[in-house]
Amino acid sequence: MTPKRLAALRLYLNGPVLRVLALGFASGLPSPLLFSNLSLWLRDGGVSRTDVGLFALVATPYAVNFLWAPLLDRFTLPGLGRLGQRRSWLVLSQGIMALTLAFMSTARLEAGPQALGVLALLALLLATASATQDVVIDAFRIESLPPERQGAGAAMAIGGWHLGGTLVGGAGGLMLAEALGWPQAYGLFALVMLGALALTLLSPEPATPPRPAVSGLKAQLQAALLLPLKAFTRREGWALILIFIFVFKLGDALLGRMASVFYRELGFSLGEIAAVAKVYGLSANFLGVFLGGVLVARLGLYRALFAGGIAAALTNLGYAALAHLGQASTPFIVAVVLDNFTGGLATVAFVAYLSSLCDRAYTATQYALLASLGNLARIWFSASAGAMVDGLGGAWDQFFLLTTLVACAGLPLLGILMRRYPLQPTQERTPHGGSN
């Protein structure tokens, strides 16, 4: 093996980075149960496209979890404190998710609107616990790794996310639903979430970063809420950075919510969707994630972001072509593989960029604020995706052309950031070496 390849592998093969993979698994597991698989369950149950799209609003907690992130940054849970600040919040959120999935497994859509309303409330609770878990996991990852490992950490976190979300929760969920039914599949995932909780207990607590000392509950709350924001707004170009983060993944937001519904309307079975969209797509995504970590190390964050953003936008055109061709297996595979590969490239660069912006004294709060902006676009804009398809008269090709244009919206802003606000060398550089 060449020295360059060995150096690339050394980015990933160390204990703290590998533990991030397990935490990423726990982070990804709830996602298909709230998005793609839930959309299919609703559509199979006779729910309209517009209402399927509106169901995305139950995931709003992902967009506003920065509101309670300061509490996670500052306080340890009573009774669970001996686990450590980060692990105590993880155990609570994962326990709630396991219970919520068990209750979701009792839902029966044929019972009418009331059953749909109960399912929406349970999905909202699942999203709240999952969004809380994500805040803690992101802080755990950033605090566990030195700066030179953040790119590799981002890649492993995304890889773990896809193991849990795309492979186990996504493909596994579809296969279980086809074999047993949707409620039974959700019940089994309550047990899988308990397994993720066990992984949390096996992961050591990261070292607590230094924070300004304050006394009294009122002062503690003020410090938790205000100091992270003040620290971030001292950064040059902070307002433009926030706008860029908001718009960068708008195209993916629109496409992602309705992709599974699109496959289903073309005539593909749940098993075919699981095999292609989840298994082939996951393999392509892993390759994109791995190469994305290397790309960040070689090119730097800005150039890796730009390259990933362009590639991800262009591959939306593959879905437009598939809409013209209809139920054709090879174009389906090609479109999904290209989309997942470029999505992996872009997402690694994006996560590493967000991580580079965080002050380690306020990791959970600042990362949650930044990630929430991207989630806000993904959730609120994706809620309109079903209505957009209906408004276009079911013209899926036109819908995907529109997502391609929207996906390009953040690239001019990124160009301005690259010229006016270059990153510091410690932010841009992710060397191949470094200690474990």
C-alpha cells in the first residue's frame, strides 16, 4: 500500500474516531422512521401526497434544538450524573426514543384521522428526543477529537449515521415492513434503539472543556444562553455564514422527502426500493463519505465544499431522467448511486465546516445552532415538496429540475465566503497524522 493510502487510513483507524462510528449509528437510526419509511407507511395507508409532505413538520425539533442545547452544554442530569454530562443526556434521549417507537408500533392508520393524529404526536416526540440526542452526539464527537481528526470524525459520523439510518433503519425497515407490516417493524426498532443505548454506555465520556466560571442558577442560565452566541458573533462574516448554512442543502431537502414516494409511484416494490435506494445507495454513500474525508484533508474545507455542492446539485438531474424513463431498473440504480456518492462528498465537507466554526467551550450550543439552520431548511421546505408535485400535476421530471436549480443557491454565497473570509490554517488543515 502506498504511503498516501496508509496516511488516509490512519485518519480513521484510531479509537476515538471509531467510537464516533457507533454514535453515528445511534444518530441515524431514527431518521428513516421519521422521513422516508414513514412517508411510505403513510402513502401505503392512503394518505395524500400533500399530507405526506406536511408530515415533515413533525421533525421541526431538529430545526430548533439549539433552543435547549445550552442546557445540555451547561447542566448534568440529576441521578444520571455519574455517567457524565454527555452520556447522561444520551441515555435519557435514547430511552425515550425506544419507548416512543414501541407506542408507534400500536398505530393503525385504517382507524381514521384520530389514529393519524396520534401517530403525528408520537412522531413529534420521537423527533424531539432524536434532535436532543444529535446535539449531544455532535458535541461528543467534537470534544473527543483533536482538530486534525475532525474531518475523519465527520466522515465516520456520517458513515455510522448511514449504517443506522440507511442500512438498518432504512433498508432493514422496508424489508421488515414488507414481511411483517409497518407497525411490527417499528416495534422491532424499539429494541434496536435499546441496543444503541448499550453502545452509549460502552463509550467513555469525553474530557469536559473549560468554561467561564459562574455561580447561581440565573447566572448559569445566562451564561449558557448568551456566551455561546456572543462568542460566535465576534467571528468575521458571521451573518453571511448563517445564510449560507441555511440555503446550502435546500435542494436535498426538497428531493429527500419525496424520493421514496416517487420510487413507489413508478411501480417499484418495497423490496426493490430497499435493495437499490438503501443497499446500493449506502455503498455509494460510504465511498463518497470516505473520499470526502480525504478531499477535505487534501483540498481544504472551502474547496471541498464547493466541489461537493456542484456535484450533488448536478446528480439531481438523474432523477429527472428516471421520471421520463419510468420503471427501469438500471437508470434507477444509476440515479441513486450517483446521488448518494455526491451526497456523501458534500455532507462530509459540510459537517467538517460546521465543526470548524465551533468554540470548544460551547460545542453543543454552537454546533446545534449551526446545524439547526440547515435542518430548518430541510424540514420546512420539504413540507412543501408534496404540494409542489401536486401543483405540477404529478410532473416529477419538472420537480427534479427545480430541485437542481435550488441546490445551486448556496454556491455563489460560498464563493463570497472563500474570497472575503478565508479560514484559519487550523480550520482548513486536516493532516493525515496526529495522535490517537
